[in-house]
Amino acid sequence: MFSSRLSGRSLRILFLAVAGAGWAAGCGGDKPTTSARDAATDRRTANPAAQAQIDSILAGADRVDGAADHVVSRCAGCQLHMQGNEAHALQMGAYAMHFCSEDCKTRFGKEVEKSVLALEIPAETPSGQ
């Protein structure tokens, strides 16, 4: 038998290694988990007037790709000139914002309200769709 070859000390070390690996992997039982997207879903400003302006800008950015689907598919960090990627998404209220890179997402997300308010919606659809 395999366990008969292991000493008591070896079994304790093996047990601790397996238990530690389970803990490190995030074995948390029935704890509820929150994804980054869920945690950011309620990202809204306390100022209702500013929020209305932010919602209007996001609606305009949403329409740039030709579909009003609450997904800003062009990179807001690049002023909507680059195609965004769902892998680099940020949730702003009801809108999913896709960025071209994690760097753009991070820079834009540091002060997301200020960044959205500074976003210029192009008059024409950016080339390269």
C-alpha cells in the first residue's frame, strides 16, 4: 500500500501541501463571489446632473458602432478611434465599455467620470470597423 511507505511526518507534509494548495486556489466553500464586472456595475456619480451628462455621452459612444446595445465597442481611451476588446471591459452603469488594451482601461478607469465627460464623440463612424 502506498501510505505504508510514507512516515507520519511525510503524511503530515503531504496533507499540509494539499490543504495549502486548496486554500491558494480559492476554495472558499459557499462564500458568494463577486466578479469585477458585477462590482463595477453600480459605478455612478452622486451628482444627478453630471450623471445625466455621462449617460448622454455613453449613449452617443454606444451608437458609434452602429448599434445601440449598451456596449461601447470602440476604445474610449483612444477617443473611440480603435476597436475595443471584451477582454478589457469596464462597466459604467448600464454600459459595458470595451478598451483596446488593459493599459487604456486602467488609465481611463482611474477617474472614469472625468474621462467620460472628456470623451469626444466623433461626428462620423471611425474608419476600420
